[in-house]
Amino acid sequence: QVQLQESGPGLVKPSETLSLTCSVSGLSVSEVYFWGWLRQPPGRGLEWLGNIYPSGRSAYNPSLKSRVTFSLDTSKNQFSLKLTSVTAAETAFYYCARGVSAATFDYWGQGMLVTVSS
Amino acid sequence: QSALTQPASISGSPGQSITISCTGSNSDLGSYNFVSWYQQHPDKAPKLIICDVATRPSGISNRFSGSKSGNTASLTISGLQPEDEADYYCSSYSTDGSYVFGSGTAVAVL
């Protein structure tokens, strides 16, 4: 059974760094597909943050490119997100997901609410 | 502001068919067949129901169907059922290498 689970601090101060980890079970993060991060402000729509590939290469949403970094830890079967200099507008549910082709994510984590507030 | 435009809400009676439109541009829907649709129930993660314009993943009801013409994609739900009440989002690949989402459509089953 495939499961993805986001973890990390649920509260981050403005201007600080948001860090989340996605733990994967039932699949290997080093297999042929790729892994994505997406977010959804409460009551609003979805936004793609980017992908990380088994090679470790990443593709980022151009709107975030200078502030976002992904990493892959094959030994722990996890991948991670770091987003620097966050603002209150980035309060959202953050999801990790498996990507199988462009704009196609078939397995999702349950989502984690991260609140940006002092 | 979302890159793809969807109607805010659509309603229908059980058994009816409804169609949700998703309008983009030549930079996304008009150039690629990487179009997906997601269903999201309250407090749940999105669920993939259509990929590659019209392909249903395994386990998805054939009551869901997708199509595309020019810069507009569509999701049709046939034989509307109470459990179809949810938010629906379209998504597409874009020429800048990003994935863009629609604004979302709330479907109500009356």
C-alpha cells in the first residue's frame, strides 16, 4: 500500500524558513517516477511548487525559484522542501505527491497545514 | 490568480450530467495534452480522476470523462451521484515548464 506523509513544524514565523519532509512507504523514491510538492491556502486553489526526480534534479515553479529547494534522501525514502523568507500569504496546506507525468500526481499525502505567523 | 479559468460552481440533480470547463491559453491547454483533473472532498487531499486529457486511472468510474478543444478542456460527470459533490480542479503543463491549476469548481448535487 502506497502512503505519503508530510511532517514538520506547523507554525513558522514570517521571514523564516519553512521545512517539510515527505516520508514514502510502499514505493521507492529512487524509482522511475518523480515527486512533487504542492500547496493550497485554506479555502483556495492548488499551486504547484515543483518536482524532484530520482536523479536529484529539481524543477521549481518560476514564481518561487529563488526561495525553494528540494532534496532527496534515498536511505530514508524521504524527500524534503525548504522555502525561505516566508510570508503570511504562504499559510497553506502543503502536500507531497508522486508524479507520473506532467501535471499528473496519482498518490498524495494527507496534507499538512503550515501557518506563517509571529 | 489562477492560470486556468473554471466556473466557480455548478449544480445538478442526481442522475443528470454536468460539464465543467477549464479555459487556458496557447501557453498551456492549447499546446499540450498534459491535462489532468482532480476531485477534492472537504478536508481531503486531491484525487486524480483524469489524466492526459481523457484517460481514467485504474479504479475511477467511467461516469467521469475528459476532453479538450483548443484552449479549453472539459470534465463531464454523467449520472451525477451524491458522492460526486466535491471541488474539481483542472491542471495543465505550461510552456515555461511549470504546472498550472484552475481556480476550482464546486459541484453541488441537489
